[in-house]
Amino acid sequence: MPLHDHFHPPWSVQRPWEGFHSAWATAIAFHLNSGLLPGDYFAMPLLEVGGRIEVDGGTFQEAEGAGDASGGEGTAAWAPPRPTLTIPLEAAATDAFEVQVLRNLGGPQLRAAIELVSPANKDRAGSRRVFAAKCAGYLRRRVAVMVIDVVTARLANLHAELLRALDRAEESSWESPSRLYAVSYRGVLEADPPRLEAWPEVLAVGSTLPVLPLWLEPDLSVRLPLEESYAVTCGSLRMRG
């Protein structure tokens, strides 16, 4: 199944990328859980678009009114002074189309994260820094990371952004000629000195997807053939041609 361009017509209209990314994350998790992962590991998709959290205002007001009716004393409102400093702050998108791989060790422990890049992750400088900081934070906590970028509508290099977040900007020379790529990362923090290891693969519209190592432990990885989950996703959404 060749890689489609999900961010330009016809597929951007017929199968919006948000739905495709959601389906692909689910397919990757299903594929991992269907025999690729050892028995004490499991994968779960985690989806969040724009960091939206909705509060049911009507329910809150009902609960507040019920408290007053019960005869309880109200809490006096306090008006703080005006802020001493007001600093402009750029809002950053927090899209997350992620597959988390966890291990049961007296409770689930995160071992790897697979990130499907969204256009919002690449749109603004602040959004790129937020995405890179999340990945860098995982790596510093010994959580392996895989980044899959098939976004054709934005051209930012999130691999270079991640290296800047790890204070390794001087090592950011690699860039996919197609601007699309998949990279598997792991932090080898026990080494002297500690190091980041990466397995980059160039992606291109019309080409098949590669096999990448997904690291679960310092001495344990599994093969993740992206082509299989991608083909299943396209088939489930009836994307032919």
C-alpha cells in the first residue's frame, strides 16, 4: 500500500486526516497487541486534538445551587490585586495522536511512545517546541520514542526541533529530502557519556512504509512494520487507488 497524501485533495476531502490518524493509531496499537509485543507489554492509543477540555457549566451551577440550599455557609470571594507583570504568551497546539506502549510491573509503566505528527504540531514555533519538549521529556525518562511525520501541508523539521530540545542542535544535520520521515529514538542514559540513538527512514508519497525498531528496554526491541498497520487502516476506510 503506497503512502497517500492525506493533507491535499482528494483524500483530505474524502477522508479527513483527523479520522485517518485516529484510525491509524488504533491500528498500530492493535497490531502491536496481536503478537508483536511480549506478554507483559500492551499498547493503547491516546488521542487529543487541540488540548480541548469541556466543562459542563450547567451541572456545575446545579451543584453550586444545591450547596447553598442545604444551608451551608458560602465561601467569601477574594479579589486579588492586579498582576504586577503581564507578559504576552503564544498559545501552542497540543494535538496528540499517540500510541503508548506500557509494561505491567505492579502497575502499567510507560516504555515507548509512537507519535503521529499533526499539522498543528508543525504550524507555529511554540507548537513545535511543545511537541519536541514532550518527546525530549520521554527520552530523558528512558521512554523510547518513534515519530512518524506524513504531514505534507507543513514543512518544519521536528527531528531538528527535538535535538534542540535535547541541547544537541549541532547534531541536527539529518533531514529527509521529501520532508516526510519516520524516526525511532532511544536514549542510552547508562552510557558514559549518555547518548541518543536514532534510526531515521525517509518517507515519500507513493512509496511503501518501512520497518523500524521499537525499543521497549535497553536490551529489548521489536520490529514494527508500519506498512501493515497503514494498509489495514486504508482498507478499513475504503481508501482504494
